[in-house]
Amino acid sequence: EPRAILSLALNPPNLGGIERAVIHLKEVGALTVMLQGVVNPYDGELTFMGRVLEQLPVDVKVGKLLLLGHAFGCLGECLVIAAALSNRSFFTKPYKDDMRGYMSKME
């Protein structure tokens, strides 16, 4: 079980974060819901999609978008959407940071 193994680390991660990550991977389809015939909400086996997603250097949801785009023959369009989703919005750039930089140049 991931929680038991990771709790032995020198600097163990938050157990709630581990549980949320496992549930998120199950929702995406990267982990199986059942482990050895029993429903286990905290553990699972990697699915084929999970093995493909682990090879991609992107977020899990963006990776699934790319994988399904390839499967449905619209990879080009999905690449554009994935690129837009991967970047931070330039509309949320903090105004005060720019102002501080400008003021420091003026001094």
C-alpha cells in the first residue's frame, strides 16, 4: 500500500495528498479500482493508460487528452488545446511585481 511505504521515508509526504493522488489516478483511468479482486480505494495496479501516461512529461489530465486525441484521430487539435492548458494565463500576471521592477529601475 502506498501510504505504508511512503510513511517510512525520511521526510514523509502528507497522507491526505497521497490518498487524493491515488483517487485522482483512478478517476482518470490510470489505476485499477480493484486490487486482487477487492475494491481498494488506496491502492491499485497501473492500467495500460497509466503506463502510457507515466511516459509523458505533462500533467495526467493533459496526457489523457493527448492520448484520446491520438485514438480519435484529432491529435493536432488536442496538441493546441494541451499547449494552451499547460501555460499560465498571462491575464493573471501580478501588476505589483511589474510596478516594483519599474520603480527600482527609476531609482
